[in-house]
Amino acid sequence: RTLMYFPSDGAFFPKQCEQVLAKFDNTVAMAKFGIRQLKWLYENKYINIPVHEKMFHIPHAVDETHYYPFTPERKLQARLSFNIPPKAFVVGVVARNQGRKFLDRTMKAFSRVVWGDKENKPINDIYLFMHSDPFDNAAPVDLINLCRRYKIEHRVIWSGLNFLRGFTMERMRDVYNVMDIHFLSTSGEGFGIPTIEAMACGVPSVITDFTSSAELIEENGKVGETVKLLGVPKVDYSKVDDFDNYDKVYAKTHELNMQGLTGTWDVERGLCDINDAAAKIRKLYYDRDLLAKYAKEGREKVLKYYSWDKVVFPMWLKL
């Protein structure tokens, strides 16, 4: 028997990949988004193979005994080890410097926060902590040059990651714990492991409202903020019936988004609205009670839905 564990990280499915899924006895979607998307594509005759009918959903997971929130004293030590000002408000990024992550939009949104605009004052104690290699061979743009362009080089701190040599899990625990917010301006995620790792460390996320992100952030309790797509209305997830009225609430704007970019394999990529991203970061900067609420409930959500030992391993064993 054969089984395939698969992601889907954009609108529409990669061209003809449903034919690959059809070769397996069973398929397992990393995110419920994958099942919902393929069901919608089949029912609307975009694909002609009912691959969704033999799918299971088993999420990725995190070891909550390894990723956990630090005490204030230990958090301070971790910050000093990265040369982060002790009292800074830190917006952190964990992402490979590659095209799909759209890290140029990270710089643009962060600059809006730092310098403010006609309606918002500049914020003087906020820093961007980048766990990403600015010299990655896959880099689509020069992020250091963009820092200079938007005059935020004095507010951006790099973790020292080299894309050929990853950090240890112990050091990654430090990476998450120096953050106040985990921010990702991605164009789509097949799941989003850094999101649940950040949640396990008590760090709320601000992420592009596309593909699987809302599933992690909004479904079964809101524990962060989703950023609307450029030129697309924000989904009101309070009106989503158990996240299953995909065709009525999500697909009509996000699957059929005309404002995005068409990428490889004809997958549609979503563009996060940098103004909305900046607004969501400012929202959590000024509302520390909400930030603390998201931090506490995000950790609880991980324990309930994304624990290896308590939830996900038993699902695999059952399958």
C-alpha cells in the first residue's frame, strides 16, 4: 500500500498534480485547506479526478516539551545573545529567503510601522529580527539593500543563519522566545510549521490570510491576526460555519483572486496587503492585553491540536 503526505500552498492546485495523488492508495493532507480546496476544484470541474474522496487530514506538529515560553530572565539572556535591545518590541521572521515567502513585503510593511504615516505615529522601540539568510542563493531580491531603501537598517537584526547550516533545535527555541510577534508576509503556506512553533513558545502570529494560515490562526479559537490579500475583501471568519463553507466564504475571493500573481505550475500566489500588515502589527504593539491573550491561548491550542505525542502520532498510528 502507498500513502502520500502532501501540502498545497497556493490557490488552485499545481497543474496535473491531482494525477499524482490519484496513483496512491490514500493521501493525507497536511492542512484541511488541501482537502477543502481539492473538493471545491472537483465540484467546480477544474479537475476531473475525485482525489478528495480518499483523503485524510493529519496536521504537522510540535514538541511542546521542547518549544515553550521562557521566563523573563531567560528571555533577556536570549535577546542579549542576538544583540537585541532588552526592552525592544520584537517582530520576528522565520522563513527561508526565497520567492514564495515575499520577504520584500516584510520590509515594506515593517517600514510603515517604524516611520508611521499620516494617521499613525512612528514607533521608536520596535525591531525586526530576521531568522533568514540575506545571501541565500534562492534570494529573489537583496533584502539588505531594501533595508537601506526603506531606511530601516538600524532596526533590522539578523540571526546569523546560513541557509546551508541550520540552527540547532535548542537555538531555535531562543529564536522564537526573543519575539513578541511572529510575522510572515508569505504568498501561501502548505502548512506553516514556524507558526505552531511560535505558538508553542507563546508568540502570536501575524500572517497573510491565504491557504492554511487562517486554519492555524482562526479556526478553533483566534490566537493571532491574519492579513488581508491585496485587492481582496477580508474574510469574516466569524461567519464561517466550522470552516467548511469554503466555496461561499473563501473560494469565491481567494481561489479566484485576480489580484495575485501566477507562479510556477500555474499556482496562484497571494499578495499580503502591506498597509493591513502594518496595521495588525501596530494593533498588537498597542494592545498588550490582547497580545498576552493570544500568547496564552496559542500555547493551549498547540497542546490540544498540534502536539506530537498527544495528538498527531496517535492519528498516524490509527491510519
